[in-house]
Amino acid sequence: MKPSQREQNRWFLTDRVRMEVDWRTTDQNRGLAPPEQEKGVPEGARLVDLPGSGEWWGIGDISLREAISRRESRRVFTDEALSLSELSFLLWATQGVRRRVGANATYRTVPSAGGRHSFETYLAVMNVEGLGAGLYRYLPLEHQLVQLREDGNLGPALANATLGQSFCGAGAVTFVWTTLPYRMEWRYDRAAHRVIPIDAGHVGQNLYLACEAIGAGTCTVAAYDQDAMDQLLGVDGKDEFTLYLAPVGKIADGLA
């Protein structure tokens, strides 16, 4: 009897796929060059230097125990802007590069299967000091932002693309993570598709804890219109597509 769709999905959650991969035929073991760990910068695009750790090291200086104990999903934000230093801290906490290993590998502030780091971080900026409203992408290797377009309508567009979840466009900035699956497939072939979502959980939890540390809040979201989100970011939906997102905003003192 053919397995039901539910049974097939449960099978996907197991690690049995690993036993079916012919590891001799992965692109890594065939000697193909690894994919780049960061997308390039569009010609003529504006780059924004982010404050380095020496400029925000005192930000978020609370105990890990306190950050964990306060962690919760928050969907109500104040109108207060995030500072550029606070945004820099959040980006470092979620995808920051600790050190480079060779030409195409990095150790970051979050774990990733095989160090492959399949994600790109897009930012829908609504209210960040020093940044105009618009769509940006994080360049973790340089710790910079590249501005993709000016856009003062991202809040309503995000609410629409997340199936009416208005809080997704109501914060100071919304993080949107895409995946480029081939970065992981190069090493793991079919087994890549099991570990990419696990990596997303690592990133989301780091964002939660970093937000609590700066008096901000977030709520990670995995329910959205796939085509609408991909179109909003300008990605092809095949070799790169939206996987996860999280609005971030300051919270009232009574909620901290």
C-alpha cells in the first residue's frame, strides 16, 4: 500500500534519507567548486557600513539566563526606532561571521550543517535610524548592508504577503530569510532538505534572545504566501526562496 501523504511527511522528519544518498556522487565529492556563501552586490547599488562590535559591545549586556527566561513571541511594538547599532547587533547575532575558513567556509554565530549556511538575510526597513525605508540585504562577510530599493510601502505589503498578519509589517524592521538550497545540496544532496529548516530554527532563536537583550521583541513566522513573499524580495522562487521571517520592534517597558 502506498504511504499516505502524512506518512511520507513523517518519513521526511527522520534521518533515513541519509541512508539513501550515494555520497560518492555529491557535487562536493565529484570535485565541483562550492557555491559562494554570499550573493553578490548589484552593480551601482548603495552599500551601508554597519557599526562594528566595538561600537555596540555594551548593547544587550544582560545575562543569558535573563534573556532565555524573558523570551516569548511578541506581536505588539511601539513606534520607537531601532538604532543602527542595535540592528547591527541583531544581524551579528543571527548571521555574524566569527572567522573565515578558506575561500568558501565560515564559522558564524549560529550553527549550520557542515558550515554551509544556506541563508540570505533580507531586511524590510520601516523605522531604523540612519536608514531610509526600503529593502536591504545583509552582507555577512563584510558586515554591510546593500540597499536593493527604496520603498515606503513595505509594511502593508508584508501584511498582505503573510496572509493578513498585520504585525509582520508593524515593527521597525522585518527580517526575511531566504534559502539557496544548492549551498547545502552541494555537500548533502537530498539530505540537504532535512537540515535547512533545522538551521532556520537556530537563527530564529538567536534573534529572539538578542531582541530581548535590547528591549525589543520578535515573533518568527512560517505562514505566508510563497509567491507573494518571493516577489516582494525579487527572488526567483526556485534557486532562492523565502523560508522564514520575523518582525522586530521595540516593546513597552511593562512588557519587557
